[in-house]
Amino acid sequence: MIMEYIQAYPRISAVVIALLVSLFITIVNYFLLDKEKLRELRQKQKQLNKDIKAHTDPAKKMELSNEMMKQSLESMRHSFKPMIVTFIPVLVVFWFIKGAFAETMIGGSWFWYYLGGAIVGSLIFKKLFNLP
């Protein structure tokens, strides 16, 4: 039944699958991310960026840049756990849809429909779930 729908409506199917994958990733992020810590780190990064632009002393800029790198690494560490949890399921979905869309009229361009749907879905779901 799913394959018949994909064959009949490949563009809509690619976007719907992208939205479902985006929702899955957002839900995993919602439960696994320390949202307050991540918001705090991003706020510090913004402040450091402003400070870097404000200073003219190269030594001070370098010191602030190093601090910003530390903040970025910490932020990436927090985002790593949800990425590990979602990596395998997303690979399985890609394997499935690659084969499913190969025989449709958008066989060579299904990825662009998927990508567009994923970007829009990700932005919407992040706002809905109030994620950083």
C-alpha cells in the first residue's frame, strides 16, 4: 500500500517522509537534549562573538576566539547523543526511500523534494517544541 502511494504521488510522498523523519529527530532531540544548557552555551557564543568584533587587540581577540571554540565543542558534545540515536533509523529510511523512488518519475531528483521538506519540517518542529 505504501509503495503504491509512493508510485502514484512521489513528490508528496517524499515531502511527507521528510516531515515524518524531521518529526522523529525533533522528538528525540526534545527528550535527550539538555535544552537549558544548550541555550546557555549559544547565548555565551553570541556574547563572545560580539566581544570579538568589539576588540581591536589581536591578543584579546585570539583569547576570545579560543573561548568560543571551547563553547562550540561543548555545544557539539551535547548534540552528539541525539545524533547517535537517530543515525541508524535515518539510514534505514534513506535506504528504503532510495529504492522506493528509483522507479518513479522523480527517480533522480527525489532527494531535493526530501531535502526541502526536511528543512521546512525541521524549522517548524523546532519552533513547536521550543528547541534551541
